[in-house]
Amino acid sequence: METLDKIKEHIIEWAEDYLGLDFQFRKYQLETIMFIIKSIINDDRETSIIEAPTGSGKSLLCIISAGVLLKYYNKKSYILCSDLYLWQQYVDIIESKKLNNYGYLKGSIGNYTCFMNKQDLSCARCKLEKISYTQLKDKKWRTQNFYNCVDKCIYMQQRFRAEKSPISVLTYQLWLYHMNLVNKNNKEENIQTFPVRDVIFCDECHNIPDIIQQFCSVTINTEKDINKIMSIFDYISEINLNNLNNLNSIDYNENIMKDDYIINYYNKTNNNKTNKLHYNDIFDNDKIKKYLKLLYIALYNNQENPDQLIDILILYIDILNYLNYMSDMILEQMQESLFNTKKLDKETENIVKKLNWFSTYFLNIKNYKESIINSGTEYMLMDIITDEETKNETYSFMCAKEDFLCNEYFLKHIKNKILLSATVGLHHAFDDNIGIKYTVQKMSYMSKIPSTFNYDKSPIYFIPTYKMNYANKKQDFPKIQALTIKIINANINQKGIIHTGSYENARFFYNNAPYEIRQRLYLYGNSKQKEESISNFKNSKNGILIGPTLIDGIDLPNDYCRFIIIMKIPYPNITNKIVKKKIELFPDWYNNTTSNMIIQSIGRGVRNENDYCNTYILDGCFGQLYQQTKEQYPEHIKNRLKIITA
């Protein structure tokens, strides 16, 4: 049991040693770190929640707390980030302060390039040749086998450091992947890249239910997926793959598809136990394609029947399991021809990309099947999205109740959890949402940091005249656009943000804005473009960021953001099946979630004690929402709210 004075002494000493003698804690930072250390060391609390207003320095709270826990109490930590922009903020602090006990890593696919063949890491030389991570870690092996490229590989060097460091900054998605998939197959802790650690810090924790939902959900594109799957089957047929005698028979629900062939087909597979089976002795690709299509039809016809859906998915997994087995065999046969390849031919590159895609695709579907069976098939949802141009259909499979999933895939992996956000909302509602009732202690402990900022120069103007709901949007959007343009022109030399609620609204505004305003706008269409847009915006003189996903994780202090326009209240899409189901299960969820997003949106603009920013809420729908969820809003927002007419 440590005294509070001793804990305080440790924190100040660590800050002086690692952040410099001139480092000064912001108001309440020191007390909050003391709360975190005491919660873990003295009270052994499973889950502690810190509600910290935007700009209160959550990144430093995590970094300092993790450092103190390591140095004085020998506890290792993970720090999780909800997006790459926030992840980069942590990396910048670690590098600028030369914090050598901290490592960092993000997901490999799409974020790193192979040093040798300049391909995405999914097609890196070591991936193609199926070189194990254990081999690549062995410097002697690397030298003997001409893999010195590892010494210059950004991904491998960051991975080595993150694995070795007692404190590692990861994305939620990467951590979830290792805890629930990689470590599941490698039970021994000494061979796990990222084993369970003592403490986990979760920044922007209000995103946890959505992140878990994305991790556990799967999508099936009836046109694209079958084309990719069949292209792999066709490739196998062309190369006449050998050694299929290890394939086993599967259980088959014959009531789903009324055709005897597939049953006979699997019986034939089971009876052929020769030493040298060829692919073409067993499989008929035209028949496989036929039955995959029939499965998709069965899914469509049973979209409102969860029990039948899970049976169909199980059969789908059984069929894909054969392809999964053969995919490994393909890569084994490829190894010799791929050795020392500097540049891939197009056909090989395409098949390798499809094999890597399939590996993830198959694991995701298996993972979803297991999670929905465990949480309850009554919460299973299937949504169908049809492409207006191609008419291709995408089936999305989700789970409407995330509390069990949050515990199963997240909470149970770490004993001590520190969750931080500016918008936790109602404590009991948040606990219910993330499944605290499934933990050992069945409760969390909460600390709220008061805001210390001066908001006198940061009014929030609410103009209730026009509405962006379905009934009014067509007639009122042009008027809200005119108001937005008027505000922009009044801030001719200032930078700002426009929260649009959707990409469609962002594009509509951009396409109909005057040329001189369009020149100032930084529009994006996906997460990668978003990073580029933010960077270009920061380097501009009077740029304006516009989009629907600028709500959290973005730090825009001082002149980076002098005005914020909320063009549309960011209600979740009511036509979405999962939104409908969650409203049915949790009646307060819809409004509470929306208000949390508004609080986060407003918080992009005032980031320190001397900062200021004007906020304009132009969607009249805010009025009713505010009255229904007023208790969620912090006092500094209530006190700044001014209602004006257009």
C-alpha cells in the first residue's frame, strides 16, 4: 500500500526525468494520474473511467501513468488509439521526448511498404516466401539467408521495438487481432508477439462498442467475393494441385439447398483416400460456384430468420474451409519460384493478394459465427446494401447487443483497465454498453476532470430556424448552405471545420459552394484521404476542413480552428437495421450517442486555456435533442449556448 504522498513523489520525479525540469502539469493532471496509480496499486480496481474534457491532455495522462507504473511498480502497459491520427500524436510525443521504453505499431496492411519489392506489406518478399516472424527476429538466420533487408524495414523495426518495449502504443484493431486471433493459436506466452500485460489505457473509449462491432461484424459481397473465391479455385484447377488426401468430410444441412450433388460430392471427397489426389479428381468448379450462389440466395431469403441464417453461415464456412486448406498448399508450392523475386509478375501478385484477402475473410466469418452463437442468435442482424449502379448486393452481419462482445473480446484480456474520453456520458449507461456487468468486480469507478478553460470568447450560437431532418432537408438545406457561406465569409482569414453529418452532405455543399470558398475547402472521401486533407489544411492560410468524421481524435489548437459549423446533427442512420435494433433494446441509446458526438464536435476548437473558437449549430433539430439529453452536457457548454434567429 503506497501513501498518496509517495505516489505523488513518484509522478513528479518521473516527469522531471523523462519530460524535463521545465515540464508543468496542467491543472488536475497530477491529481488524475494519482487517481490512476492509486486505483491500480492500492485499490486493485478492474476498470477506472476518466472523463476528461477535450484539450485536457489525455495523451500525457496515459504516457505518464504508464511510465510511473513501469518504473516504480514494474507493471507493463498497452496504450490503445481509435484511429491513426491519434496514434501519430502519441508517436510524436514518444519521439520528441526520446521515451525509449515506449514502442508503437499499427496494422501492417495498407500502412507499410516492403523495402525490397516496393509492394504493400501483404505482398512483401518475406510474406510470399512464408518466412516466419521467429526467423526474421534471428539476426544470424537473417544474415545466412540474405534477409538483411529487415534492418531497413520500417514495419519490422517498429514491430521489434513494440514487442520488446514494456509500454506499447497500438491501434485497437491491431490489439484485438492479436488478443483474439493470433494469441488464440499461440497459447504459450513466450512465443506471443503481444501477450497479455498488466494494464491497458484506452483513449477515446466511447468508441469501444463501435470498434468491437466492426471487429466482430462481417460483410459478404455476392458478386465480388464469389469472383475472388472462384478465381482462387480456378487457379488451383489450372495448376492441378496435389496432395488433397488430408481433406475431411463436413457436416451438411441438406434442408438449406435441395440438391443431392453436393452431398455426393462430399461423400466422394471422404471416400477418396488415395496417396496422390489431384484437385480435378474431387472438385467441379462450376458446381462449387452454383452452390455458393445458392447459399447467397438462401441468406437473402432467410435474412429475418437468425436461426436459419447461422445454419447457412456454418455451411458456407465448411465450404470455404476447403479453400482455406488449399490456400496454404498453394503458397507452399509457390515458395521455390518466389525465392529471391525482386518484382512479382501480375498474375502471381494478383493471386497472392487474393489469398491474403481470403485468409482474413475466412477468419472474420468464423469469428463472427462464434461470437454470435455465444452472445445469442436473437441479436444477430443481417442488412443488405444494394449498389445503385451495378445492383451488386453486400450482406452485412452484425450483433445488436455489444456488451457481451465487449467483455469477450476486450475486457477479459486485461485485469486493470483505464478508459478515457471527453464524452463518457451517463456512467451507468456506459457500463451497460461495454459489458462491465460481466467483469469480476461488476462495476467501474469514475473520475471527472473539470474544465479549466476560459470560454468567454468561445460562444456557441444555435440557430433553430431550419432543420436537416428527412421532412425538411430538401427545402432547408439550401438555406443552411447560405448561412454556412455567410459564416465562412465572416471568417475570411480564419481556419475552421464544417461537420456535415454525412459524405453526401459534404459533397453537396462542396459542389454548390462559390469558387472562392471551394478553394478553401479540404474535402475527403476515406480515412487515408482524411490524413492528407488534415495535413494540407494545417499548412494552409485559411483552409476549412469539411466532412462527417472530424468529431474526435483531432487536435486543432489556436489558429488551426477559430470557427466550427455543425451543419447537421449527427444522428445515427435510422434506416440502418442495427440502429433500429439498438433503439429497441436501449431506448436512450440513440439520443445519448448523438449528444456525445455533438460534445466531441464542439471540443475540436478550444484546446488550451488561452484558446478560443466560435461554434455555430445550424440544424434546428438540436433544440429538442438538447432538452431530452441536457444532463449529458457539461456546464461550460450549457453556459455558452446562445439562441439567435437567422
